[in-house]
Amino acid sequence: MPFPRNEPFVGREGELRSLEQFLLPNTHRRITVYGLGGCGKSALVLEFAYRALARDARRTVFWVPAISQESFELAYREIGLRLHVPGIGEDNADIKQLVKEALSSSKRDWLMIVDNADDPEVLMSGADGDLGSVRLLDYLPHNERGKIIFTTRSRKAASDLTQASVLELQDMDKVEARQLLEQRITKQTFLADERAVDELLETLTCLALAIVQAAAFINSNDISVSEFISLVRNTGTEIDMFGEKFEDPSRYREMDSTIAKTWYISFEQIRKQDPLAAEYLSFMACIDRINIPQSLLPPKGSLLQRIKAIGTLKGYAFIAQRQQALPGLGGEVSFDMHRLVHMMSARWLDGHNQQEDWTAKAAKRLEEVVPYGGHEKKDIWSRYLPHAIHLANLEDTVDETARQRHIGKRSY
């Protein structure tokens, strides 16, 4: 495996038990662990792999990064060399086929981790995008003594890879999040302020990677949690901190593993795979992240495209549908956007010089859907009001006339 055991690993016992059940039957099985970027998918399966080895030292574990076709092929070459597969060192050897055949006929138990299977084109497409050629997915071995675990950020990719055999990894609960922070902070005196710790975990939405990155910043700068919170209250500083690189031996060296970079990769994948979902993401970055009525979203695309776009954002865990429909709007559904995703989406727009454009689009859309004031329309415009106020507060990108127009619509 490419990483040492993550000694500070905490929590996730329920998910680990689920994976242990997955190992039990003496038949070939595949499962996909999916969840928001940074929630700890790779850390979970890494811990599970080490536990599987501890239970049965005869089992072999293989780690195959599916970040790109090159990373997949390099991992297969390494597997072939370690297993001394006949012919693996010959010129023009079909390495992927040789490794597949060797593992498919192996008499030993093995577990393969196919990590970061986020881009469907890597595993699902043939060479150079040729749909008629053999896909990387077709080179995965099949053996009753073998199991395969995929990790991905996308629920759609998870269902494509293993259909109903999926395990969703959500954010940590507060107890697990606190344990992770305590494990990662080098000076326990930094944790003395309980209220500051609670505020920090709430701010970070108990997201594993965000906690690890915050702890690294606290340790390297020798500041307390309460001092860190003071920095976080400054929005610009908070965003900059999540772009700070940090050392983590359990993550790929060649990849920038900050929260910012992790989600920017997801943003780019969404733009490529589902342009309308990318437009929704950009639009939502300019309005309030809580209680977003579906009717407020840009009226583009067919009904099927709109359903798929919402499904894409839910599949990446960027948004969550509220359990109760909005009253007064015909039972319309609404969505909440993940706090950190909302912040990073706005930063992404700013970095690509698109914030002004999307803010203007959001302002135009609000003008279209928000009726002018009056008690008889209060149940309608009150649902849009928080979004108009949020937009109006973006003082650098909304002119004064538009700001007054949006806020003025609420008067009665």
C-alpha cells in the first residue's frame, strides 16, 4: 500500500463493520464508498485494509489509484512486479491483462482498493476515448477469493461501478470530529476553550479533511483554537487558510490535498460532466445557501436535464434536499448548500473572474420571480427574501440601483 497506517484514525466504526461484513462471503464482491470530497473515504478504506491484514496476514492488499489512466497502469505494473507475474517484464507485455489473469486465478485471498474513481472517463472509457476499445474497468480481476472496494465523490459513479452495492460516507458526528481534532492537535492546551472547539467543529461542518487542515495550521503556527476561530471569522482569511498546503503522509504527494483544491477538482468534473449542474452551482454561490427554492434556479434545459443537474449536485453531496416542502409554493422542494462548498464556490467564481457575471444573473433571476410587496403575496416573496438580501450584501458586484430594487420589493 502507498501509505502508512493512519495512527490518529478515529470513529467510523459503523462503516468499518459494514465493510467487514462485505469481506465475509467466499465469493467475488465489489462495493463503492462515496461521499463529499474530504469526508475521509480514502482514510476509511486505508484503515479497513490494515485491519483486514491484521486479521489475516495471508491476505494480499492492492492499492490502485484511479486518478488517471497513467496512475492505474503504474499501479498494475507494480502489482505485476511484486507478484512476479510471468512475462511482466517483457517488451510490449500487456501488463493490465497479465495482472488481471494472475489475480483472477489466484488461490490466495486478496483485496483491491480502487481509490479516487471520480472521473468516469478514466475507468469507463476505452483508450483515447474509443468506446469500442477495452476499458480499464474490464481489466479488474474476478475471483471468488477477491474483493474490490472503489472510492468516489460521485453517487452516480458509485451506482455505475457497483449498482446497489454502495456505502455513503457522511460527515463525522460531533463526538468523532472532536476525537479527530484532539488526535491531531499537538498541544492539548490549545483545546482548553470548549466553546471555541465547539464553534470550530460547527464552522468546519465536522468534515474530516477540514479538521485535519485546521489542526495542521494550528500546530504549525502555534496558536490556540480560540485564536484560530478569530481568524476564521474573517471570511477572506478563512478562504485563504483552506488553500494552505500541509503535510499529510496518508494522502498522495503528487496531489494538492487542501480543501480548496479537493473541491475545485470536483467543480471541474461537474462542469465537464453536467454543464447545467455547474450553472446551478455558480448561481447558488451568489445567493443564501439555506432554503433555496427550486423555482429560484435558472429556468434552463429540459425537465430531464434539470432533474439530472439537481441529482448531480446531490450526488456530490454539495446540496441536500430539505425534508419538508415549502409552504405557500405548492409543495415546492428546496435545498440547502453545504457551508464550505458555498464558500469555495464563491471563491472559485472570483478566481475565474465570473463572480460579477453570475451575481448579475442571480439579480436578474430574482427580479423575475420576486413579486412586489403586499400582504397577499407575503408567503411567496418571503421565501425569496433571504436570497435577495444576501445578493444585495455583495456590495462589490451589485450596483446600488439593483440593490434598492431587490430590497424595495419586500416593502408593504
